[in-house]
Amino acid sequence: MGLQFTNHSTNVTKQKIYEHNINQRSQVFLIFNRWNPLSNNSFFLQSGIAHRKQYEETVFRRDRYQGDTLVAYGRFGSVKLVWPEWAVNLGLGWHWRSDLGFSGGLGYGLLWSEHPKMTIDSTYDWFVTEAENKYFQAQQEQKRDKPNQLAIWPLYSASIGWTF
């Protein structure tokens, strides 16, 4: 039986045709049980439940010029993915323990849940051109296909501690 807490956040800006500001945040609290099918082996199977707060928001931005003069910098839409709060965890791994109780392990698991919910915000700071609108629609379609893959989320673990 065990507990695991993971907190991760990133904020990345990518320059493609237009600027993409990607903000990701993930907090996962996992309660799990490990079972060793062979008592003399360090291999284990793991199952559990996870409570998480996880989202990814992509904001699309660009510069606005009048002639050669930069007059503004602003957004022309965003797409946000929010994962369900509860997920099931299944995994496997390897655990070792010394005679004195010092222990460690490596594991790989998957969090299974419903698909993340997608929210599209098409508000913008100024008039959006037809090219920007087409680009934003293409990005929406690309993100719409992504949730089907993201219902299964990989979870890696490494541990070191004291087993008693």
C-alpha cells in the first residue's frame, strides 16, 4: 500500500506560423496497492486510484502592425483541455530491498480516465483575418483529435526509502 504525489507545471512559447503560448499544469495524488505474484521475485503489479487536477491551455497570439509600426500584441483564441478529476491506475515495476531495510524501485503505470474536456475560446483582441481564422480552426481540429489519445496517461515512478 502506498501514496504518491506529483506536481508539475510548464509554460512554453512556440513560434510556428503564429505564436503558441502553452501552459500545462498537473497535480496527481495516487493511492496504490502493489502485489508481488512471486514472493521471491522483485517484480510487482500495481493498481490504484488517482485524484488529479490537470489541464493544458494553448493561447494563440500575434503581432499587429500598421504599416511597419508594431501597434499591439494580442490573442486571437485559445483551446483548453481539462482532464477528469478521477482516474484508475494500473502498472508494473521492480522493487528491491536490502537486509537493513533500505529500498528502491522503478515503475511504469497508466492512468485511465474519461477523455479530457475541450473548451474553445475564440475571443480576440482585435479583428481576426481570414488566414488567422483558418489557422485557429485547424488547430482546434488537431486538438479535438488529441483527447482520444490522452484518456490514457503514462505515469513513471522511481522510489528510494526505508521499508519496515
